[in-house]
Amino acid sequence: MDLLVAESAERRGSSRLTLLCQTQEGYRNVTRLITRAYLEGQKNGPPMVERSWLTQAALTGLIGLSAAPRDIGCALVNGRSADAQAQLDFWLALFATASISSCSARPPR
């Protein structure tokens, strides 16, 4: 399932997070996130999840894939390695017992 994660004002826009269900609990968790995105996160546009909703408990049983154009990939492409590391640390803390993969839309220059 692809989710749009609302970004803060300085990052603008949204990041895409792909969640794969690893267990039955993961399936229940992803359906809760989708429902919440439609009920609370849809403001004049596509439904989005807030970063604050992404907790270890909410992501149990899920595998996360993060992709550009925002977040880690975008930071790397634009030479912001400290920001990329901070984002990687954020995602790794959430998926400590699962796995996360990141790819960039464009190779670094």
C-alpha cells in the first residue's frame, strides 16, 4: 500500500511510503492507517498520514519502503547528507524490528 506522509512546512509537500504487510497484525495496522488518512488526513486533496501517526505500534507487522522525490532520496540528491541521515534514523527507529529500503529517483551527482 502506498501512503502519502505529510511533510513539515520547510520540506513542503509529501513523502511516499510503501507498506508491505508481513503479518496479519500488519494488515490490520495498514487498514487502520488508511482509514485514519481518509477520515482525518484528507484536507482539500489526497488523503495523507501525519508523521505523528507512524509509531512502532502502528507499524508492527509491516515492511516499509521509502522512495524519492522526498525524504531520504531528495535530501541525498540535493547534497543534504545530514538531513538524509536524520530521516534515515527516524525511519530505522520506527522499523527497528522489520526492514526499510530507500531508493532515489535520480542517482547522486
